[in-house]
Amino acid sequence: MAVKTFEDYFNRLKKMKSNVYINGEKVSRTDERLRPGINVIKETYDCANNPEFEDICVTTSHLTGEKISRFCHIHQSVEDLLKKQLMTRLLCHRVGGCIQRCMGIDAMNALSVVTYEMDQMLGTDHYERFKNYLKYFQENDLCANCAQTDAKGDRLRRPHEQKDRDMYLRIVETREDGIVVRGAKLHNTIAPYADEIIVIPTRFMTDKDSEYAVAFAIPADTEGVKIVARYAYQHKRKHLKAPIAKFGDAESFTIFDDVFVPNERVFLNGKSDPRQTPFAGYLALLFAHFHRHSYTGCKPAISEVLASATALVAEYNGIEKESHVKEKLSHLIGTAELVFAAGQASAYRGEKSESGTYIPDEILTNVGRRLAGEEIYNEYKILADIAGGLAATLPMEGDFYAQETKELLNKYMVRNPNISAEDQHRCFRFIENILVSELAGVMQVAGLHGGGSPQMETITMMSRYDVNSLKNIAKYLAGIEDKLPRYERPTVTPKKMLEKFRMLFKGK
């Protein structure tokens, strides 16, 4: 069986070369500051090896027939899309936030579609390269980061127009056995403790941007890669042990300082073959699409974590039966369920691409992700409102156990006399973790921008939705037209996506 254990993964990290930097210091991947993030990844391996979760977290490889982690799987059915969404929700509940590992498999699914289409249209061999890499990825149960977002420089200029050409990652040299790339990818969750870095483009490219049309996968400790990390975790606890306290996150600038990539690891190369350049935008959009569908699993989980804290603190504050509390709690629950329902409906409307990979409905995916992004700060506001200011002013844990202050603090901590002072302390310490900690700040921004901001979802939706057909309903009801044309909800299927891309490709 290709499902590995956390020990397998952690041992791989220990063997990797040091190229992670924290606050000016080069550190190993097992550095204590990275351990909270590693603890998140541990849950993905532990659940895959737990019979209770096997049905959701483990599946069968369509290439080898072996049992593999769902984080290494290429979706082969609607059921696969649904179970990926369920798995994401389950695991996010267990860590109280982002599960981090989804971006790697979202990139792999996008590559499975785009490399196949490119081979069919151009006669290249990238899909075979991808399949060979996928077998390696599955057999070793690898953990991957997707590095997509470039530094971008001047946002009003295209890659080839930048004063500094390295503002977008590019191919600077082509060799017989591979390519050399230079640039940086930003906002890279999980990169400091990932096995592999999967690099894809961040936007559509013109003919003049061919050197920027590149996709590849390399070990995260490849020579020339520098991962400059920003870590975030909770205050360490000595007395109040709790699951939430052991989890964290690490983001990074991943710098590619003239990095060599062998040909077998290259999946898109517009510099050597300019015909491949238009596929950069197709790949960028498809990854965003798969990743936004993953968000319809994780964002409902985070809404539910916030709802759980809101419900608990309302009880501990003695206000759980107040009508305004029920109204606000229902809003949190409603947002979670609507976002998840959009993801489920998107999966049910999913369609098999020519590569065999199932792709969820694009409009429904973006609807769900946009709602999650629009509501994220409102959801935190609701928790802050019901909890009150104590989460931001709570004395440090040690003061609740110090001889001179412990009895007084526990006395004045009590709100609901039917609940122990320690449990009330635990409740507010938990809310401190998810509402006002450094990690909570990261999670709020990630909730807005991760996978694309609501503005990006709006752009995608409005570029796909047939507004002219929608107007026909109004024209009929207003008497402008005598007959109501048959109206069907627009569905962006893989075939339609491909047809549109082929038209763009031919007309470029």
C-alpha cells in the first residue's frame, strides 16, 4: 500500500538539505518554529492510517490499482470530488483551520488535464512525463506546495513589460537536459515543510511572454531554491493542554535563484516551444478552479469552528437563549452550509474531461468560494461580538496558576456559575487562539484571498455566465419579445472550457 505514515514523512524532512530561512537564520525543516505546521500535516497521514477515516481519506490509484492517500489522487468520478470535499472539511475540523495539503493535489489535477490537452493539440509528450511523476508522487505519498503567485512587480504591466524581468518566474536558459529558471513565488503555504514544489503560471501569457509560460515540479530542497518563511502559531501552553494549541502555519517567499529543472520534471515550456504559451493561462485558471472547490470544503469547516466557539461562549456568558445570539449563530451555520452546498452541487455537475479527470462546475465553485470570502470578516465579527472583549485582554496562562493570582483570577473569570472556572478559562483561551492570535490574523486574510479574492471569483463568474440569455426572461415578461426562449442554467463543463480555449488558441 502506498499510504505512508507521518513517521515516513517526517524522516524525509530530516534528510532534506537546509534551504529554509527564518528571520535571517538558515534552519532545518524540523525546526521547532515549523513544528506547529508540521502537526497539521500529521493529521493528514494519521487519518489516512485510521480505519475510521479510510473511506474518505484513502482511495485507489487509477494508474497502479494501489491504495493511496486521497491527497495524491486524480479525481475519476463525481464521488471523488465529493469525498475530497468531505475529507477537507473533516480534517479542517480536526486542526481548527487550513489543512494546507490540498494545494498540491489541486495542482496535480489541473496538470493532468492541461498536459493531456497539450499533447493532443501539439503532439508533445508532457502528459507522459506527468503520469510518470504522478506514479512517483503516489508511491511515496508526497506532500506538495503549489507555487503559483508571482511577485508581479508593476501590476499594470505584463510579464515581458516589467522593468525587472524576474518579477514573474521565467526560463533564463534552455539546456539539452532541462531548463534553468529564475524568479520568486509568494504566499506559499506549506513550502517550508513540503517534499515537493509544483510551479505553475499565475496568469494568461501573450506571445511576448513565452519565457514565463512554464510549469514543473522539483524537490523542495533543490539547489538554488531559497524558502524564506514566516511562521505563525499559538502561545505555548504549560497547563491547559488542548488540540488547538499545537497547530500552526508557515508561509513563504520561495525564491528560484537560477534553478535547474530536468526535462522529465518540466510540464510546460513556452520558451522552447512558443505554441505552448497559451496553455499557461488555461493551467492557471484550472488550478484556481480546483483549489476553489477545495475551499468549499475547508471554509465551511472554519465557519463551523467559529460557530462552535460562538455557541459555546454564548452558553458560558449566559446569553445563549437571547434572540440576537440565535440570529447571529444561524448566520454562521447558514454560510457554512451554503458554501458547502455550492461545492456539492458543483461536484454533482462535474464532468469527465478527455484526460479522464473529473472537473467540478465552474460557476457553482466560484459562487461558493466568493460567498466564503465575502463573509469571512463578518463571521469573525460575530464571534467577537458574542464573546466580548475578554479574548483580547485575557491574562497569560501562567497567571492563572501563580500562587498570588490564581484564586483571584479564577474567581473573576466565572460568568456562568454552573460551569467551572477552568472550563470557562479554556473556552476563552480557545477563542483567543482563533480570534486574536497572530495565526488568527493570517487565517482571516487567507479566508479573503486564498484561492483568489471575491473580485477574482466575480470576474470568473461573469466571464462564464450567459447574461444575454438571462435577459430573455425579462424581455418576455416585459412584453419586449413575444416568445420566451427555452432557458437553461449555464453550466461550464470541461468540454465547453476546452472548446472556448481551442477557439482562443486558434485565434491568437
